[in-house]
Amino acid sequence: MIKYSYIIAFLPLLSYVLIVFFFSKREKTASGIAITAVVSSFVLSLIALFETLADHGPHIFEYEWIVIPGLKLPLSIFFDPLTAVMLMVVTIVSSCVHIYSLGYMHGDPRFSRFYAYLSLFTFSMLGLVLSGSFFVTFIFWELVGLTSYLLIGFWFEKKVASDAGKKAFITTKIGDLGFLAGLLVLYWAAGTLNYSEVYHQIEENQIPAIILTAAGILIFCGAIGKSAQFPLHVWLPDAMEGPTPVSALIHAATMVAAGVYLTARIMSIIVVSHTAAMTIAYIGAITAFMAASIGLVQNDIKRVLAYSTVSQLGYMIMALGVSGYTAGTFHLMTHAFFKALLFLGAGSVIHAAHTNDIQQMGGLAKKMPITSKTFFIASLSIAGIFPLSGFWSKDEIFASIYHEGHYFLLALAVLVAGMTAFYMFRLCFLTFTGEARDYHVYEHAHESPKTMTYPLIFLAFLSIFAGWVGMPWLEHGYSSFVYFEHPHHAAANYVLMIVGTIAALSGIFLAYQMYYKRAIDPVKMGARFKPVYTFIYNKWYFDELYMGTVIKFAYWFMEVLYRFDQGVIDWFVNFVGRFGMFNSRVWQTFDVYVVDGAVNGAGFMTRWFAGGLRKIQTGAVQNYAFVIFLGVVLLMLFKMI
Amino acid sequence: MFSSDFPILSVITYLPLIGVLLILMIDKEKVGAIRIVALLTAAINFLFSLPLFFACDPSTAAFQFTEHVPWIPELGISYFFGIDGISMLMVILTTFLTPLAIWASFGSITEKVKGYMISFLILETGMLGVFVSLDLILFFVFWEAMLFPMYFIIGIWGGPRRIYATVKFVLFTMIGSALMLIAIIYLYYLNYQNTNIPTFNLELLQSSQFPIPINIQMWLFAAFALAFAIKVPMFPFHTWLPDAHVEAPTAGSVILAAVLLKMGAYGFLRFCLPLFPQAASEFTPLISILAIVGIIYGAMMAFVQKDVKSLVAYSSVSHLGFVMLGIFTFNIQGLQGGILQMINHGISTGGLFLIVGMLYERRHTRMIGDFGGLAKVVPVFSVMFMIITLSSIGLPGTNGFVGEFLILLGAFKSNMVYAVLAATGVVLAAVYMLWMFQRVIFGQVDKKENETLLDLNLREKLILIPLIALIFFIGIYPKPILSRMETSVKNLTAIVQQKFRVEEDNHKIRIISGTPMDKISLNEVGEQKNE
């Protein structure tokens, strides 16, 4: 299967084409085709996974594409265990979202188009994962950005939605600028963009360290944009305006994880460049902490989850920055499952309650048993409670940070783990337990249809068990499958496990006291730490900062420049024109009075002379005779003298 | 495909004039017949020119399908036509877009149709003549000849400020071409004096035994470059462009953007670089910086426009900056990217002007603020608009990406800072295009007039579909086009570099510069680039 792995990506593309050209009017067929395609891709990926388990590879395939003198850019596939894992993540979550959307998008006027976009996204994402060179990755990277843009703004009638789509596209594009520059640097230094060849050259020390550092950081800029890392994280919370299944698929599980995936792909740069590694680790750490702090106080169910995603992505990036290849990618996988579950659960809640505001919810557990149970499972998993998936991957991250000796980062990671547990359970308690705060909402709430709950149950299963593949006691677990250079098999560190569990439990306990028992009044807490509360409630004022400085300045500058264009450059052009006209008028005057004057003068003189001469032409013979006589006399006189 | 003495280039160039003759015979009231004849003429011409794409031998850089007849032998002026991989693409771009532009005029031009169609066909002859002429005087004749139909198209069928716009356009171009004419004559004279061969033949001048001294090269290059830079247009000679575009009728804008602007860049490729390679290298920093200023400046100007058409016009300034940057890298990637981007810009910007024209025909306004929510009212239009917009942004999978990437790669090789600055233009393009697109297409339909807009009719769809097909074709499989121009581009870089080398060794070895192109080992150059 690995040999034909492009089929995995092309099935959803085929589905997209079929839906757009033939079935845009037939909703049932359209969704059927899309689901068939993605499930088939899943099955093929599963086969490929088993093949990879037997032979880790990497398997490399190249198909000629652009070849011009001095430049070879093939379409290549690089298939290694990480590829196989990513394929599983993408196809599983995508399949769940496809099925879930049957219920969630039911009755939407653009139902078929939604499935077409989902297929297009799945194709692009699978292409990104399969690609064997930075160049091809970049192409699919942009394509997933496009589908994200289309899907965030899917309900384009809402201005906030189309604004959010545009913001996402442009913000990530800024990161992509760095990515592109990184590609140029790398190509210039290595003469190739194929993963295998680049890795080989780095291993052989053919590329100077300084260039690797530059290339690494520039390429990582792409990840900053796409994975919503500080300081380009501002687009992801806004992207929640898209339909919730989209948030689950694109903005939680897969596309935003592409940045993490890309960072994993430059691991060979990270291990040789300390500067690049530390940049990456600290950007991740800052993001993890900042987003978690914002998540503590948000009231929109999807935005809490969005900040949670940003924070968890920061976690993975931090892990990769400290060379935790296995840890970062492992958390990517477990996170994809429980975060997709959380989003789909949130979608189920929104579907029932018709509001995003958790302050208006409460007590929904009674109405929505499946949703609430699966949501709790996912929350326990993300909080890192033994023995759910999240526990193992989080522990792996702690272990790799500890192993590299970054104790500050370790402390921060533990703190963030506590915060994560707190905001997740705040969300759970406010949504599902206690009194119904809005009677109207509560009354109308109902459990979602089976198309929506089955994917929830399936993902809940994965949220519990998927992480078991990474138990430290396993001989042939995750760490001996997805690894960088050598399998790194650390012994179980019980101290870290206990520390992590304590952090998680204290977070949950605090949330329990505040939002379940109401032993501590959250409002009073907010009032007590008012400056901090206001600061994090307003998301650290990033949007205001960008609006007030960069964007405002840019707009002002462009206006000024336009005035310059019209007032100076074009003015000069018009001035030359006017000067030419003026000049012509001056010459016209000269022409009229001098040249024409001379011409007319000549004519006038002729007439004047002629008029004078005319007077002597009287026609009277005696006058002529007299003149002749006079002439003769004069001549004779002349002769005599 | 053609027998070697069949004058295919002349046929393609003058075929539109036969259409003109036919139209002259039709009564001016019979608008339908006039339109059909014009469209058919242009379409047949396209079919005639299409085989060139396959017949043009990509393995040689020599001019092909040449027709060489002495015209005024005493002065060395000849009727000399020929194409290589670069001009062949330009010819096909022209013949491809002309019928589409004419077809697009069916709806918008209802007054004085006869004169309009005649002007358009004469324009096509002029444009094709520019791309196939290899004699400087002949080139100049076509260069000037093409100006006047355009002058009428803008001046008669244009918008309210058409007279101002058209005079500005013509005067700007004329100033440049006057200097170019002087330079052509001086070049001729210089060559004649030193070699005793009177000739305006480009091939002969290029391989002339007389190396032009660098100080004179500088002046000649400057004169040619000014004419071409105005046409491109490069900053700061760009202000005629928005006016001309805004006032021109849709088809005029399409041809103006897609073909006429390319003549500037083409002029650099065909004349400036091979004739004055050392001067070109001396001027490279200046031209590259102006190109980058153009990229960023044009994008920023586009950002603040309130009229869709002037936004697209300013975006042209930005895109053509990319083309110039690519050409002046003097390496194969940059040059190929630049030439590909010339074609891409023709397709995407041509498409955008068509789209804007269709919008204008429906609403009689082009102000961004007058629209909103069109996706709901005119879905097919919106989808096509989006594809063309994305192509203009240079999204991977569309034609724009390949061109921009090659240009950036080439620019990075020659100067990193240039490449990084130019790359910001890619982001800016996304910003202004998407913002415009959002305001026009997304949101609620809040204007009553927009509620009843009609979606594209069959004619309009058929006009846009070929463009969209090409957008994807070039984006996904650019190889046929890149391989067609490859040898010519290699040859161009070889000439430029050969002359550099010769100039360096000038005092030691008495090699005469500009060895005839066939003698240069192309592989050698290719390998050199690979290092």
C-alpha cells in the first residue's frame, strides 16, 4: 500500500470533483460519496500503517514535476512511521467529522458544498502528510489554508464569519512568508528540498550551522502561523465562527497540528542548532502558558476549547523544541482524538442549546447523557488523568523536558497542566452540572441524533485507549515506532507521573470547589484579582495591540502613499502635460504675433505697396505719355551729365 | 507541421486585417454580422497560431519560421519575422485572449460597433507584429502602429474621463518610443561606422563584430529601457496605467493588461539584454530596486482603492514588478519565472478585468462599497471570481504560484534581500485581494439593486472557462510551457554571461563578443547553473 499511498490522498480529491461537478444538487449522494472516500482512505492508511510497522522505512517515491536547468522540484512522497501515524489521525478524525456532520449540518442550504469542502480539506491534509519535500509540503500547506478559509467563512452571510476567515488566511500567510523564505534559504544552501536529501546533507555536515539556524527558524515561522503560536495565535479563536465540525477537524485535530508536524520534520535542524531549538521551545512554552491563562476565564464554549488547543499545541511545540520528537508527535496524536471529541461534544451542546455561552447552560447532563459522558472522558484525558490517553502523552512530554534538563520549562509545563485541568472542568461543571441557569435553553435541549453521538462514542474510546500504545513499560510501544534517529526508550519516571497527576487533580479540585460546590465564589475571585482578571479576560489585549498599531499604521501609511501617488507622481505627470500646454500657448502667442505677424505683415506690405502702385495705373493714355516723356527727358539729362 | 517556406507568421499577423476588410464591407447597422465576423477572424487566427506551440522546436534557441525579405536594402531595413520559445508564447497569449476580449465586448459595446471591431482587429495585427519582428525598424513600426487602435478604443468607447486617459497613455508611450527611435538609429549608425554593414537586423546586430563601448551602451540601454519601463509600467512611470485601465472598455483593459504591458517586459528580453548586456548588468540594481518598489508600492496602492478596476490596475503594477525582478536576476529560474509570470498575469489579470466588466454591465458601478453578499445572488459568478482571485494571489495549484516561486528562487540566488522584500508582496497581494473579495462577495445582500442580479449567461461562462482551465493547467502541470521557453532562456543567459566574460578578458584575448548563439554549448551553461 505504501507504494501507492498517493491513492489515500486522491480518494477525497476524487470525491470533491464528483460532488462539485455532478452531485451538487443531490445532498444524500454527495455526503455518501464523501464519507465513502474518507473511510476508504482510512482503511488504506490502516494497511499502510501495518506495512510500516513491519518496515519503518523511510520509503521514498518521486514523480517528476518541475525540471528546469538548475532546479528540480519533484512531487515526492516520504513515508515513515510519523507519516503513518499522521495518516491515521487525519483519516480517523476526518471520518468521524464526516459522519457527525450528517446530523449537524442537516438542513443547511449548502450541505453538498460543505461535504465538497471537507473532501478538499482531507485531500490537502493527506497530501501535506504524505509529501516528501518541503516544497510539496508548502503547496499543500497553502491548500489547507485555503480550505480553512473557505470553511471558516462557510456561513459567509455573517460578517464575523467572513472576517474571521480572512483574518485566518492573512495571519497564517504572514507565517508562510517566513516558511517561504526558509525554503529559499534551504534550497540555496542544499540545492534540494527533498526531506531525505536535506536530512542526509545535514547529517554529513554539509550545511553551515548558521544557515541551518536561519532556515530552521524561518520554516518554523510557518508553524507559528498555522499552529497558532504566539504571536500569531490571534486567528484561531476567531476561526470558531466556522461550523463546529470544521473546528473539530481543522482547528483542533489536524490542520493546526500541521505546524507541529512540520516542526517534527525539521528535527534534524533542531538537534544541531541550539538557537533554533530554544526559540522553538520558548515560543511553545509562552504560547502554552498564555493561551491556558486566557482559557481560564472565557465564557464561549468553543473559545475555551480554542484557547485550549492553542495551549496544547504550544505544549507539543515545546516538546519538539527540547528534541522530544516522540513526545511531541505522541501528544499530537492523543490530542487530536480528545480535542476532536471535545469540539464535537461542544457542537452537540450548541446544536441542542442554540447558544455558545456556558453561563446560560447548566444541568445539561440530564438531557444529554451521551454527550456529557463523552465530554467528561475527553476532559479527564486532556487533564492528564491516569490511565487515559492524555496522561501518557503528557507524561512523555514531562519526561523529555526533564531528560534535557530544562527545569524552568518543566515547571511551566506542570503549571499549565494544572491550569488545563481547571479550565476544562470549569467548562464541564458549568455546562453539564448544577442548576439550569437559562430555563429556556434547558427546556429545548435534547440529545443529538445517532449520527452525531456514535462518532462521540468512538472518539471517547480512542481518548481512553489510544495513548496506551505509549505506556513506558511497553517493549514495542510508540517510542520504538516513531522516533528520531534512535529509539529512545526512557524508563518510567514515577515522580513525574505523580507530579503531573497532582497538578491535574488540584486543577480539577479547584474547579469543583468553584463551579460545582460553589464553595468559592468565582465572581468574588474575579473581583479580587481584578487587574489580572481583566487582562486575561481581554486575551492579553493582543487584538487591540495589533489593531491599534500594526494594522492602523499600515492603513494610514497606505492612504498617505496613495496621496503621494496622486499628489506627487501623478501631479508631476500632469504638470509636465500642463507645462507642455502652457509652452504651446506661449509659442502660439509667438506664432500669432511674430510668425503669423511676419507672414501677415508681408501680405499687408504687398497690399500696401500694391495699393500705392495702383494709383499710378490710371488707364489714361495722356498720363502714360507724360510719364514716358518725363523718363525720356531724365534719361537724356543723365546721358548728358 | 508547416512547410518551411510557408509564411505562417505573416499569415497570423495579417489575418485580422482580412477581417477588417470584411467588416468594412458590412453595413454598419448590421451589428450582429460585424460582431460575428470579428470574433470568427480572431478565433480562426488563434487556431492558426496554436500549432506553433507544438511546431516550435524547443531544442534550439535560433529564430524559427523566419521570413526575411529586404525592404529598403539601401538602409539595411528588412522585413524580418521570426519567433523563438519566448515570443511564440507571447504570440499565442495574444491570439488566445483577443477572441475572448472581442466576445466579451458583445454585451458592453453597443455604439459604433463597426469602428470598434475594426480597431480591435488592427490592434491584434499591431501586437502580433511587435512580437514577431526581428528588424528594429519593423519592430518600431508595429510598436507605434498598435498604439493608435488603443488610442481610439479608450478615447471613443471609454468612460467619462476617457480623453484625459487616452492622451496620457499615448503621450507617455510616445515619449519613450521617441527616445527609443533615436537609440535605434544611433545603434545602426554606430554599427555601420565600425563594420560597414548597414543593418537593422536584430540577429546581425547581436552578433556584430563591433563591441559597443560600455559608456555608449549605457545611454542606448537607458533609452530603450525608458520606453519599455513606461510600457511595463515600472514605478515611477506607472500613473498612466490606472487611468487608462479605469477608463478603457472591458476588452480594452483586458488586452492592455494581458498583452500591451507584456511588450515592455518583452522588449527588455528581446532587445535590451542581448544588445547591451554589460549595461544591463550595470543597471540591474536600479531596475531590481524599482521592481521591488513597484511590487510593494503597487500592492499598497491597490489596498486603498475603492474602485475594483483601479484595484486590479494597481495590482498589475505589483505583478509586473515580479516579472521585472525575475528577468533581471539573469539566471534561468528567475527568467523562466518572469516569462511564465508574464503569461500568468495575462490570464489572471485579464480574467479579473473580464469579471469586473461583467459586474459593471450588471450594476453600472465598480465601487466596492456598492456590492456585498453576491455569493448568494450570483453563485457561479462568485466561484469563478474566487478562482481567478486565488490565481492572482498565487495560491499553489494555480498558475501564479509557479511563476512567483521561480522568480523568488531566482532572485534569492542573485540577492537575498531582494527576494525577501519581494516575498512580502505575496502577503500583501493576499490582503488586498481577499479584502476586496470579501466586501464584494461575502456578507449580507444589503443593497436592493443587488438582489436581482442575474448570474453569468452562457457566453460569459464560455469566456471565463478557458481562462480557469489554463489557471489550473499551468498551476498543476507547468512543464510544457517551461520546456518550450527553456532553450531560449538558456541562450539569453548565455549571451549575457558570455559578454560579461569577454569584457573581463577583453584586453588579454582578442575574442569578439557575442559568439553566434549556436556555438555556445548549452549543456555547459546548464551545468554551470546547477552548481
